[in-house]
Amino acid sequence: MQIIKVEGGHTLSGEVYVEGAKNSVLKLMAATIMAPGVYRISRVPNISDVAVMSNVLRELGAQVDRIDHQLIIDTSNADGYSTPYELVKKMRASIAVLGPLLARHGKARVSMPGGCQIGERKLDLHFLSLEHLGTNFEFEHGVVKASAPNGLHAASIYLDFASVGATENIMMAAVVAKGTTIIDNAAREPEIVDLANFLNKMGAKITGAGSPVITIEGVSQESLHATDHETVGDRIEAGTFVVAGALCGDKVKVRGFKPEHLGLALQKIRQMGVSIEYLEDGVIVSKPEHLNAIDIQTLPYPGFPTDMQAQLMVMTSLAQGNSIITENVFENRFMFAGELIRMGANIRVDGHHAISQGVTKLSGAPVASTDLRGGAALVLAGLVADGTTMISGIEHINRGYEDFVGKLNQLGAKLSLVEQEAALDEE
Ligand code: EPZ
């Protein structure tokens, strides 16, 4: 079992170019089921979630080949409509095939993904909304059996919560629903806009993506066709490197994303005293003399992104004063704090709030990744901790970050991948 060994105390500089967005590309891949043909998707990150989604598509009869950062997906013979549990349990996002399967085949058998470290990850909004579009559901033995015997029809849908996944599944199913579907209180993330652009290139008629009200005018299944697409830059991967620069950088250039896709996150980081220079396709960031405390509330986009919460918690643990972090999106996304406390942070968690009282330094220690973003944040903490930090559970990090170790080392960090046993011997 490999772990990441981080030697703290090095200054980062230079340039890093981020990949295409994990939280867009997984849905673009699912959408290729909706119309038979050959699709070319570029800027596809080399991460394990993409490998799992590729296998889900293969299970459905698609052919998926990768050439460098491009995927060629042929869904001409993707006649399957059921996804096996062993693949779904590896990646919850496979639920994104539900809408496309209903659109293409009028039925789906999708294993219920379980919860995960950060929360229960309910799907009630997906099912309730798809029912409004004419879908019947049966749930048995952990399998969701969905069918639209009379085809899908339009509806006006009001989401209790601006769920990213629910918005995406409804939008994809509604593409071929008869009539005009409205999604109100829709998620507004840049990845939703990227998916809507992709669907429109396939022949869909979607307007309003990126605003709270999305309108989908139904078109015939036959009118949909394959297309090519470049995935939008990964704003969360970018934000993770921005925090690395804020902690120990000297003019670190993070490129390949739109700074406006990280609007509030960058504003909060600047309010903590970090200097950020904006470029057309990125930012330049340097560590300040000291960090100011800050209060953060995670909310659906354009609110502060929950996927940047752990990274900002590392910054608050070294800020002057007390910061309050409120997690409003997931019910259990503070497990990471326990690991940061092992490194000397002074954090008290109370339900949805974490009070982080800045300390003068963190000290390297053996820690365990609890989830994707928590794992990445532990690496960030290791960059500035005294001594060496050993991070296990790196399979979480590999789900969403391509070559995280290599990219940080290119900026001047000192990270290495070591076997767990060897690392224990070194202790
Ligand atoms: C997407 O998850 C992202 N994943 C998450 O990124 C991200 O944190 C999340 O959106 C919020 O931005 C992918 O895109 C693959 P939600 P998703 O539906 O779609 C509740 C990462 O680190 N909810 O907006 O699952 C749910 O329980 C990952 O890259 C319901 O109650 O997020 C959660 O508390 C982590 N009922 C909240 O909404 C539903 O039917 C947000 O869920 C659906 C959701």
C-alpha cells in the first residue's frame, strides 16, 4: 500500500496547468449514452473516477478508448441499461447514467450507490423529479428499477435544494421529454453549464444553465447526435493549488481555469491577506506575511464551494485569530479536522460548525485521508508542517487529482510515494 511522504518547509514557485473538471467530465461521459455515435471528449483527467465511469459505459455496451487526455467513446451499440453494484459502489457519480438511460431506452436498472464518508448522499430529489417527467420507480435488493412506459413528458420542477446531481439527471432526461421542462432552484455550477453546452451540441434545446431557472425544450430522440467537446477547466483542482501557493508559494502560477469560476473562494483567500493576480486563464498567488482569520459558509454555487472547505480549513489553522467554518451542503464533512488536529491544529467541531483557532505552526505526523478533498488538504498541511507528514488512503486523492505529487514537486515541493511498511520502519 503506497502512502505520500511530504517533507515540509519548501517554498513553491513556477507554473501548474490544471486538467479538465472531474465533476463535469463524468456527466459528459454519461450523456454520450443518449445518442448513438462516436464522441471525442478532450481535457479528460487521468483519474480513477474516469476509469470507473469508462467501465460503467463499457458495461452498457459502449466502446471507450483513451489517447492521452482525449476519450473516444462509441455508443453505437450501447444497448445495455443496467449498471452493476460493484462499479456503482466505487463511484456514486455513476447515478448520472440514470437520466441518459431513460432518455435513450426508457428504462434503467441502477444499483443504489451507498452513502460515503461525507454524508448520506440521498437521491430523493432525483427520483421525485424524474417521476414528474413520467418515470416509475421500484426499489428492491438495492437496485433502482426505473421505467417510462409511456415515454417522458415535460414538467415544471422545483428543487428543494439546488442539487448538482439532480439538476443534471433531470436536464438530461428532459432533453427528449415531450414539451418544455422547467427546473427552478437549479444548481448553477460551471460544470452544469459545461454539460448543457455539450447537450446543446448534441441537438438539445437548453437555455438558462448557470441561472436558477433552466428551460429544456424537448426534441426527438432521433434528432440527437454525437459531438466533440473540450471539458471545462477544473476549478477545484485549481483552487487546491491556489491554497498551496497561499500557504508556501512565491508567485505560483495556476493556469487552465476561469478565475470567475472560483469567484467567492478567491475573494475569501484574498481577504485572508493573500495576494492574487488575475490572468485570463488563471491566477498568480504568493504567501503573505501572515494569514487573517475568516468566516466561511459553504453553499451551492456561486456560494463558497464545499469542495474547497477542507483546503481553506488548513489556511485558517495557521491564521491569526479564530475562524468559523460552516458546512451547509453535506452533513458530515469535517472528519478531516480530526487528522489536522493530529498535526497540531486547534479546531473544535460542533455539528455544522468548526471553530478554527490559528496556531503558529503545524507539525508533521502520520495521517489518513478520509475523503478526496480532505486527503488533498492533508498534503497541503504537510507542505507547511515542521518535519515529515505521511498520508495514507491516497486512493481517495487519486480519484480526483491527476499526478498530484508530480505537479507539486514540479513547483518545488518534496513529496514521494513510499510503501506503507517502509514508511513505518522510518518512524
Ligand atoms: C456533486 O455531488 C459533486 N460530485 C461533489 O463533489 C460536490 O461536493 C457536490 O456536487 C456539491 O457541489 C460530482 O459532481 C461527481 P448534490 P452531488 O446533489 O451531485 C443532498 C468532490 O469532491 N441531496 O448537490 O452528489 C445531498 O445529500 C465531490 O468532487 C439530497 O438531499 O451533490 C447533499 O447533502 C464531493 N437529495 C447535498 O444535497 C438528493 O436527491 C448536495 O448534493 C440529492 C442531493
